[in-house]
Amino acid sequence: MSLLITNIGELVTNDPGADDLLGVRTDAAVVVADGVVSWVGPAAEAPAADEVFDAQGRAVIPGFVDSHSHLVFAGDRALEFQARMAGESYAAGGIRTTVAATRAASDDQLAAGVARHVAEMRRQGTTTLEIKSGYGLSVDDEARSLEVARRFTDETTFLGAHVVAPEYADDPAAYVDLVTGPMLEAAAPHASWIDVFCERGAFDEDQARTILAAGAAAGLRGRLHANQLGEGPGVRLAAELGLTAVDHCTYLTDDDVHALRDAGTVATLLPGVEFSTRHPYPSGRRLIDAGVTVAIASDCNPGSCYTSSLPFCIALAVREMGMTPGEAVWAATAGGAAALGRTDVGVLVPGARADLVLLDAPTHVHLAYRPGVPLVARTWSA
Ligand code: NIG
Ligand code: FE
């Protein structure tokens, strides 16, 4: 079954071989067949296909790649958000509130929550997403969190090292032993990645090294939450270990920026977190100008950022992080793919996965120009 999408006013391909960042084509068409893009070119030269869809001059972009979310949870923390907006500061300790609710929920309840949030994401143009555990913090609760996440994506991340579980508050070393031992063993069959929240109040550099090394030995690729609440060693550790991506990057020294550039580690910015915690937005401009690859992701979670919307994050990145609309759209598509080590998504070139978003707008710029407006007219997902 082949589909021709034609009369596309502006097609964002993210073709790495193009002269411009987004590989924009005007008056374009795309053919998809068997779940992959099979042809891209001028609408006037499009080959025949089984079905034809007329985009009526609107824009088509690659589906968003959300490389960072925490969708396996129960409950919410609206009161915590309300208190922050009245002047309280964000504290990672709030994670334990969600841990209690998550442990009390059945697998079916957790899966229903993930399904609801994944559907929200899809309506807003996300076609590839990563999901982390990290609200179970026991062997069984981490394993079942990942088992639930795996029903929705192959990009699952074991985040047993989110914070020290409450029962281990007096013995963090024993908790690290649990994470690197029985918990990792139970989690690894359901995960592709391992992550550590490397931050004051969570895990320090040595603990992060130990946990990432154990994960690597179990076949999991590493990623880090780092430099979210203040400067620290996490970003430099990610670069030293040559990790694919390091996420948050809110507080960066010049040395951190240079280390990211030299290592080729993707900096994943999460502007919804700064929106929701009132921390200062990091500068995407500074990173891009230094030659660092930047991704934008949602970090959707009930504590620090409860949005599932990459269009919202794109608008924030443009308004608050010094990025152009084109850079922000790239960061939420090809950038997200880079943050997951993927080349089959985030681009619309022959051979890529047939994940496309039709905008109710003539250009990608409208995603930031018309913030808060539901511009995703429809998605096609392989
Ligand atoms: O990515 N930084 C740590 N973890 C999450 C927040 C989790 C929470 O507050 O529940 C984050 O922001
Ligand atoms: Fe996160």
C-alpha cells in the first residue's frame, strides 16, 4: 500500500545533505510505502501511488522525537506546582510523593496513564518517544514500570537511580548496591538505556559512574540527568564517558560546553522544566554557537514539568532560549533522534521511517509564532 502526500507548501526534510538546516522544499510531495519514505521531490514530478492525500499547501514536518519522558507514574502534584508559583522552590524530594502513588497503583492503572499521555503526545505530533522508569525505586516496581513502558516504546530507560528510595534514606550506599545488583538484573530485560539523576540531593559523580558502569556491563547505554538545579559534575561526566546525550543542562560552565562539543554528546534541553520550576532558561544559542548538538524534549512528568507538548517546548525554546524557529524544530525532530542515537527518525528522506506531521499552517515557523494553538492537523506513523 503506497500513499502520495502532495501539494505540500513547505516540506521540512532535515536532510543532512541539504544546504539549509531544515532541508526545506517547497511545492513538494512525499511517497510512503511499507512504513518508510520511498520518494521525496517536487509535487509536479510525483509518481503514482495507491492513495493520494492533498496537503492543500500546508506544511509537513518529520514527527517529533521526544527523547525524555517519565510517563510511568500515578497521581499528580498540582498542589506542589501551585506552591511553586506562589514562591516555593522546586525540590527533587517531591519525587517521593509520586513514588508512593506509583507503588500503590496496579499495572493496569499505570498502563492506562501511559496510554493517556502517549495519546496526548501523538495528538501533538510526537511519533517517537522515550519513557523512563524511576517512580518505583524497588526491584519489583522498577521492573513492572519498565515492562509497562515497553508496551508503548522500544526506547525505555531504567532510572532506578532517580532518588534514593525512602527505605534507604539512611544508607544510600546500600541503595546503590540494590540499583546495580538485583534491580538492574530485573530491569535490564525491559530497558535499552540506563539513566542517573546526577545532582546534589540525588546521586553524586562517583555513584553515577558506578551505576552507569553496571548498566553498561548489563548491555544498557548510558544517559544522565545533570546540571538541572545548579552547576555540577554531571555534564562533564557525560562527555568523559562519551554518552549519547545528557539532559537538562540548565547550569553550564564554559568548560561544560566545550566538553560537550568535543565529545559530540547531545545536550537535551527541557524548556518545560524551567517554565514549571521557575529556574532560569539555559541558552540554546550559546550551545549551538559553540558547536554542540541540541535536542529539545518534554521531560513530561508530574513534578518538574507536566506538559506532553513538543510544540509548546519549541515555542519556549524560541522565546526563552535564543533559538530560531528552525533550530527549535530541528532540535525536537532530528535533535531528538540524535539524542537517542537514531538516524531512521527525525528526517524525511528515502529510507526513513514514515513518521510525518501535517501542520494546520503554511510553515514550521508557525509552531512558535502561534504558541498554544493546536496546529497538528494529523500525523502518519509507521
Ligand atoms: O527530569 N530531575 C529529575 N527528575 C525529573 C523530575 C521528577 C519529579 O519531580 O517528579 C526531571 O525533572
Ligand atoms: Fe527527567
